[in-house]
Amino acid sequence: MQLQAYLNNKPHGSKKEFARELGITKTWLYLIMSGQRLPSAILCIKIEELTKKKVKRKELRPDIFVGA
């Protein structure tokens, strides 16, 4: 599942809370969601954990997590 699809199904304010839990700004989260920036490997793992593996790290960064 795409990160944007995951977060769009959440209630208002969820993106801000999600960014806070990741330790990033909401702006950085939007840049990742839009594909303008790539998350670090550590951030990919955090996203996978927070989404309970609905958003996979290999979907976020297939260049790093090949076959993961």
C-alpha cells in the first residue's frame, strides 16, 4: 500500500500525529508522500512499524530493501 493511500484513510489530524511519531515535520512527510523526497532506510523501517506493515519498507525504497 502507498503511504499516501494509508494516510488518506485516516481522520483529520492523523498526518500531523504520524509525522510527530516519526520525528519529522509534516512538510517532510508530504514531500515523501508526493515522491519529491525519499525517506532514509531508518525512516522506512519506522513507517513500516507504525503502519503495522501495511506500508512496506521495500515499497518506499526498493533500491535499498530488495527482497525484504
